[in-house]
Amino acid sequence: MFLLFEEAGKFMAGRVLSEAESSAQVELDSGKRVKVKAANILLRFEKPSPAQLLASAQAISQSIELELAWEFSPDEEFGFAELAREYFSSSASKEATLEQQAGTLLRLFEAPHYFRRAGKGRFRKAPAEIIAQALAAIEKKKQIALQTEQWVKELSQGICPPPVREQLYKILFKPDKNAPEYKAVVEASRATHLGVLELLVKAGAIDSPYQFHWRRFLLENFPKGTGFAKLEAPPIRDELPLSTARAFSIDDSATTEIDDALSVQGLGSGTVRLGIHIAAPGLAIVPGSAIDLIGRARLSTVYMPGYKVTMLPDEVVQSYTLQEGRDCPAVSLYLTLDEATLEIKASETKLERVHIGANLRHDQLDTVVTEEWLEDPAFSHRMDPQPLQHKRPQLSFLYRLAKHLKAARELVRGKPETFNRPDYNFRLVGNDGAEPQGHEQVSISVRQRGAPLDLIVSEAMILANSTWGNWLAELGVPAIYRSQASLLPGVKVRMGSKALPHAGIGVKSYAWSSSPLRRYTDLVNQWQIIACARHGKTAALAAPFKPKDADLFSIISSFDAAYSAYNAYQGAMERFWTLKYLQQNNITEITATVFKENMVRSDDLPLVLPVVGAQGLPRGARLRVKLGAIDEVTLDVGGSVLARLDSVPAAEGAVDAAAGDEEDDESAAAGPIAIAIAVDLRENDSEAASPGSDNPAP
């Protein structure tokens, strides 16, 4: 005796070994023995053999026309044997053959769009409209499969179909794995044994390497675009007193979000009053308002060579920026210092209007405001700018103070800060702030970190951020802090709501507060500082964010992720334009310094790359390197050693200085996709190394 039965959606047949009321023991042709429930047994037969029955049934099933079978089937529920009799037998009393019954069973089972399953071997015909829809879907699926097959063929031949090109960025970075375009790329990649990116590059899918990086960034961070809804900047309702100070800012020429300025009063009197004035959007923008929601969604301005995506709309920024010639609302920190010893005697925070006398620019004045110019009153350049002369005493005092503050921080740090790498400024010639196209002529210049103007601003901002951080903690008002437990390798800077020491800077606590127009954390902290300035010891009750506020933790988490992504993109674009610079200037050889194994850093450009032949050389070894092929899509370039330029290893101090940058350099030299994720996430020892710059340090 043989049985035909269903097991887990499959039909099998075998010889009965034993049978009980509720089940049977069956041996398959393979020799495997299975226990079959009685309810799953569909046919019993003596002959033919199970294999012959299944083979015949399969052949017969393919001969059954589904449309005709559907016509023959009754409207009520029926069994497969009933339909087999109606379909195959010429007489209503004559049964269909065993093979015909089995063939009908297989055909009904594989056509759920015509026949719905109603139980073991039982079916019900589907309504005509459902069949029409199902057939249309099947035909559509068939056409999609044919189209996908054609796309695979084209991609394999180095041709990119337009639909694939249109979906390029989604396919690569946010794929819908059910989409035919994605499936075509995957299949073509398998067929050609090429990586997906390599396949698409060879197929000409990427017209512009720059647009490739830019559109990827937009897809991941600004899927709805970078434009703003039309919004008006709310006015500041407070009646703010006008300060007696006359302040000036120090930024790059491209800076439009001017959110910090300085003032010095009382020079020559023995007691100096230093003013650190921060733009005050927090006096007008209310938490939860439309403008606040924009800032919270973006969290920071995004910087890249030649372009930026601002956190707030330009019309809003211009309402609160510290523009030259205006009396600007500001949150001012005043510090009273002994002019001789530079000891800080007192501090005070005021909400006021401050007259901005000048917007000084780094790039225009760094060659003038030198250490010699600041420290020697008798020294002058041939063509000193006259408007700068009356600020010389103030700048000289600020420079002396900056060096004093830096030395005090280094004492806490336990070692000096090392500015062993310069900052590089990128300028796209003729771009004027418009969105780059990727083919502009690029100019790269150097600004050594720690230059006088740079040091003046960075130390002032560190002083403000640490002073306000300590003050907020004393009043029990929560804020967003940055902390670092120690300078040991691997101990990173973290963000949190507790006032903890920052070992890298050498301060008791550090709360970013000096850039509220371009960092959302600073705007949040400004709201808290304003509450402290207005309410003093009861500020914790009035501040927008209370202790253990879940909203504050959410902001910290979101900002950390967004800021890392923005910095990564900035680093990737700096690498892109560096590679462009090499191409545009026909640079095929560079001098570089080994920092680990076969990795080197260019001495004159912001470029890190792997070099063949550098294996085994000590860190600090200087080399002449021949550059290999440049890939603008993967941001990849390699090199090989031409010659060693030094005969002895670098000095121990230089090696130690380089060691701290090792992790940063490795990420900067990563491959295409890794670069866009992990490049240039530097935590500088001085986090405010360039707070007045339009490209602030992380």
C-alpha cells in the first residue's frame, strides 16, 4: 500500500509500513521513514510506484488549463478528486484516474490566485475580480523580471540604464532591496565579479564625483533638502541696557555667523575689565518655537570647503549676528583682572546691547598682528592698517592674557599643548559661497594653529565656556558639557549633563556656549545662562531645562551623532579638494612623514595616504613619495617611496607629538565609504582652537 500525503506544503508519496487510527509510518523512496498524520493523507494506492505517480501527476498538472478548470469548478467548497472528475471524465459517474487526481491536486495547489485553499485537499474558487487583479500582478512581475534581466545585461556591458542612474544614491546608501533597480545592480555585480561601486563607476553611473559625495550626504542627513521655510526672526522683547564697552570680533572673511566679540576697558589703570560678548539669539528664540525646531533638527552648521549649510536661516542669523557698526544684543561675561598679574578678581554676566566697533578678519591680519608687533610697541610694518593702530594696546593685552591662560591650563593638563599640525584653509576660486560644482580651481593655504589672533580668540572662548560651565553647576542649573577623564590614550571627549573636568583642555568644566548661531548645544546652554543671569540662585526653577530632563539627554544624543556626521563630511570634502589640488597643479611627488607602519602624512598638504616601501621605517622618518592614481569617487590615493630624506629617526619629541594624531590619520586615509563615515573626527587638545573661524574645530 502506498500513500500520497502533504507535509509542510510539499506533496510526497511512500510505502506504508504501519498504520494506526490517527497516523501512519511511511517509508519514502530515499529510505527515510516519516510519521504522517491521518488528516494529511490524500490518496491511497497500490500502483504505480510513488515515483511514477508523482512524475505522471506533474506532467498532467501542466496540461490543465486554469481558466477552464476554474469554469468547471463549483461555487461551493470542493475536493481535488471532484474537480478531476469534472475536468477529465466524460461521464459524471466515472472517476478520474489516480494520476489525473494527483495532477489536479498539484495544479490547484500551485494556483492560489485561482483557487483558495480551504483545508487538506479542499479548495474554493476565487472571485473573478480577484483573479483579474492577480493575473495583472503576475504579468507585471513578469515584465519587471524581464526588465531587470535587461538592466543586468546592460550593466554588465558597461552601460547604466537611466532608472538605475536615477536611483543611484538610494541603491548605494539606502536601498530598497525589493526594488528592481537594486536587484539588477546586485545581479550584475555577481555576474561581473565586481564590487557594486566599481560596477557603477565602470558603467558611467557617476557623472560627477563631487555630486556623488554631496548627494549622498544630503540623502543621509538632509533628505528633504537644505532650504528653509520662510520665517521671520522674532524680536528681542527685553529692554536691554547699552554697554559702555566697544567690542570687536575676530573671524575669517567668509564668516557670516559672527557670534563672539571681545572688549577691553581700563588699560593703564591697574584693573582691566575684559568683556567676552556672545550673540544672543536665546533672548528672542523660544524653546519649541518654529525657529527652535529648525535649529534642533539641524543641530549645527555644516562646513565644507567653499560652502556651508547653516543651522538657521540667513535672515535669522543676520538679525542676531554681531555686525560691525551696530548695537547688538549680547550675553556678556565681564572679568575683572589685575593688569599686572592677570589674576581674575571677579566675574559677572550681563544681558545687554554692545556696540561692535569692528569685525576683524584673520586672513587679512595674521601677517600684521604678529607676536613681534604685539609685544614690541616700537615695531611696525611698512604698511600697518591705520584702523588697527588704536586697537594695538587692546590686542597686546589680550595676547599677553591668552599666553597666561594657556600656560595655566597646561599646568593643569600636566604637559604643554602641541600644535604639531597646521590648519589648512580651502578657497574655491570664484565660488563666492555658492554651491560648488566640483570642478572649481582650489587654493589651499596654511594658518598655523596658535598664531596670535587665533590664540587670543581660542583662549577667550575657553575662558567663557569654562567660567559659565562652573557657574551653571554652582547654581544647580543643568547644561550640556564636554568632558574628558584623562589624557591617557583611548580616553575620548564625551558629552553629558554633568559638570566634569576636561583633561584635554585643563579646566574644571567646559560647556559650549560661545557659538549659539551655529551650534544648537550652545543655544541650549545660552537659554540656561540667561535664566541664571535673570534669576540668580533660583535659576534652576526658571531655566527651560530642569535636572535630569529627558529632552536634554535627547538633544545631547542627537547632537553627538549629527556633529560627527557633519565633521566626517567636512573631512571627506577637504580630502576631495586636496586630491583636486594635486590634479590641478600636476603634483605627482610630495614630501611626507611616516606616522605608522606604511602610513604617511604630507608635510605641506592635508593629506594622509598609504605608501609602498615605508614598511619598517620609524615614525617621524621623512620621505619623498611618488603618488599613484587618484580616485575621486573613493577618495583614494596611494604612493611609493622614492627616497628617504633623513638619515636618522625623528627626535623623540616629534615622535611623541605625532603619536596623538595616529587615530585621526588612519581615519583620514580610510577607503571610500569609510571616509564619509569616520574621517576627521578630531578632538583637539584645545577644542576652541578656532572658535572665531567659519570652520571651527570640533
